[in-house]
Amino acid sequence: MKKIVSMLLALVMLFALTACGAKEEAPAEAVSFKVIVTDLEGNETTFEYTSSASNVGEVLVAEGLVVGHDADYGLYIDSVNGIAADWDNDQTYWAFYINGEYATTGIGETPITADTTYNLTLTKGE
């Protein structure tokens, strides 16, 4: 009798653990957003994307718009749309804006928000 009770208890615990286990998350819903790229002369090119990726950088790298490398503070943008920035050579860098406001997060840490415009502007430092 003890064996049967022990086995039943073990089965109940197994089912309980299985039910409490990690549930599969549904894929994130695809969201549309714009990216405006501005070069040093002020020429703008607009790109539109729809993605379920977790952050802006992930999409732009996957799409080939942005080429960058991992740095101490996240993804460092080396070039956008084939236009390189080289701080060491000519003090240029890619500034990142969200709806016209200077971003407080890096491109690789910024979650995608629907109907948002992200700007990448080639900027010359002083």
C-alpha cells in the first residue's frame, strides 16, 4: 500500500512540476517603424521596417543598413547605408535619435516601438 501511495504521490508531483515549468512564449508581434539616415550634407534617406525583433540594432544589422561592432557600451556603429564614420580620423560618429530626441540608450538596447521614427545622423565632433 505504501508503494502505491508513494508512486501516486510521485506522479502527482511530476505532473505538478511539468505544469509549473516554463511556458513557451508566443512570438512577439511584428511592429512597423521608420529609420531616417542623414549624412553630413543633410541628405536624408528613409527606410521602413516591420519586425518582431527585440531591438532596433538587431533589425538594422540584420537588414545590412548598419555595420558595427561590440564595444564597452554595446553596439558601436561603424557605418550606416554604406557611409562610414571614423572618430579617430575625422571626428565623425553616428548620433542616434528617437522621434527627434537624442537617444539615452544605444541602438542595440533600444526596444522597437510601433510607429516610431529613429534617426541616424552622421555628426562631426569638435
